[in-house]
Amino acid sequence: MPKLPILSGQQIIKVLNKIGYRVIRQKGSHIRLDCSALGKKRITVPDYKSIDKSLLMKILRNAELTPEEFLKLLE
């Protein structure tokens, strides 16, 4: 498995936008994304300066992305 970088919440949201997720609301520092057009789960991404790798893995699982696919989209 490739090594995942430590990213900010905004960087993760930009990658998720590439696969169809759109921001639907924000409450405090948590941003809710929806991709119902593709039948995927809603995802909550915290708007933090750095997101831990374990939380990033959970976000990727909910988005049905592998770490390899995520890193390819990050480029």
C-alpha cells in the first residue's frame, strides 16, 4: 500500500470534487459532501489544517476509493 500524505481538509475536498462530490453544507469546521448522482454515501470532511492518516483512510473507504486511486487523483 502506498504511503498517504498528510493533507488539509480543503485538499481532500478538491480531490473528492474531481470524482463528483459536491459541498452541500457546513456546520462549524465540518463540511458535508454529497454524491447522490453516482449513488455514493455522503461524506463529512473536517476543515482542519492537517488530517490524520487514519481519518483519511476512513474518508477514502466511505468514498469507495483505494489509496492508489486517491493518490492518482491528487496529482
